[in-house]
Amino acid sequence: MGLKLGIVTPIIHMNPRFEPPGWEETGSVEDILTVARAAERAGYDWVSASEHIAVPLEATSVRGGRYWDPITTLAVISQATERIRLLTHMAVLPYHHPLELVKRMGTLDVVSSGRVVLGVGVGSLEPEFNVLGHRFEGRGDRSDDAIRAIRSAWGVRVPNYSGTHYQFSGFVVEPSGLARNLAIWVGGRSLRSLRRAIELGQAWMPFRLTLEELGSMLARPNVVALLDEREERGEPLDLILAPEPPIDPLARREETLELLRAYRSIGATGFSLRFRHESRTHFIEQMEATVELARLVAG
């Protein structure tokens, strides 16, 4: 089985933990589109865009402050590409009513000919919740119901849903996405996020977990049993893992190959990738070099 590959798109989010190079600070929309087109040519499966609306100043030293609006950004990318999928990595579910996301993502799905992947998370910055007027407590249960509500409304002109937190009927939502089984990928770094992915999504995309922490979580007997149940139903869960630190396949080929194999050994079916890079050209070269290594890892 081949490995799925996607990128953390440069410029649109600059995380200081990964020491982004100077060219990203002043990078342009054309730089973003050039990278996205190169990723498509190289065979990458998706490009991504993250969501934060108002980052507390004291949190920017860890999370960064720049977050381009993901739906606007992915819409622009969609018009410069033809095949590559468009991932929100991650939309913060409690910041939106499910029908709001269905309308906005559904419109993107229509204009991109069905390339949307909805990556979702529950959020963790309580001050951001407060300034936006959203309740922090209970966000996990609300998010679970939001996923169910989104699934019920996707591709449906007059959706009807009655859940634990959301109810709607008798309203037209058009467009609401192409009529298909929307791929929902769940982010997070807790066992609950993994269980949410198993129960409600098609993939789990953890972040800021070491290889050892991931291996321990995935090896828990109850997790193994749940994953096996999905396999038996013919609905295996994708494990989209994010190697850290950013990889350098050109300068550190063998080290990168060993790292990817280690993630593969604990069940990775795909990688969300950051690269060490010094320029747009270097970023693209790193993408291309990783494709060869992924083929070796996939066997």
C-alpha cells in the first residue's frame, strides 16, 4: 500500500517552533501557488491550511501569530490546481455552527470539483474561545455532535438533524458540497481525539507527540481492538503522522529514511510534512526528494 503525502503549506502559517526561514515572512500568494502546483506535479495528496482567528499574544511564541483563513486560502489554491486535495488542518469545530461549515466548505467543494477534506479539532486556547464568545467547557461533546451534524447535512439541500447539541430542519443550505462521503480527519493529541477519529472520522492526525508517545497510544489493547474492528468492516483508519523535527531528505537522506520507516512501523499510512528549507526552490526540491523515500518506505 502506498503512503499518502501532504504538506504543511509554507507562508500561510509560521510556527516559531520550527524556525521558519526568512523567505516565508515576505512570501507572496504566487509563492504559495507555485508550491501547491509543484506538490501536485510531484504526486502529493493534499495541501493544508490551519485555523486560528485571534491568537493570544502570550501564545504566539509557541503557536505563532499568522494564520491565513483556511477556506479563503484553499479556495485560491483550488483555482490554480486540478487534482490535489484541500485540507483544513484543522478547522476548530466549536468556533462554527455545523451548517456554517457545511455552507463554506460545501462551496469550496463545488468550486474545486470535490477535493475538500475536512480536518477538524476541538481547540485548546481558552482565551481565544473567550474573545470569540464561545464556551470552552464541553467543547469535546459539542464537537462530536458537530461532526455527526456535518455528515448528515453534507450534500443535502434541506438537511434534517436532531442531536445532543445541534438541531435543524426546514432550512435550505445550498451549496452543501457534492453528494459523497465527506472525508473528515480528526486532529488532536489525546486518547479522546484518537477515539473520536475511530468513531467519527476517516483519519487521525495527531500533533506534538513523540514517536514513543504515539506508539504507546496506538498499542493500547482497547485502541488495537477498535482499529481491528474498523479493519474488519473494510473501513481502516488512516494514521496521518507528522514527523518532527522537519525533515531534510536532501542533506540527511538516510536519517530521514530511517525516521519515516519508524513512523511507518507504528502504523503510519501517510505523512503531514514540514521540511528544512531556505527558499521556495529548496522547499520544492525537498518535496520531490521525499517522494522517492516514501516509495522505499511503503515497499
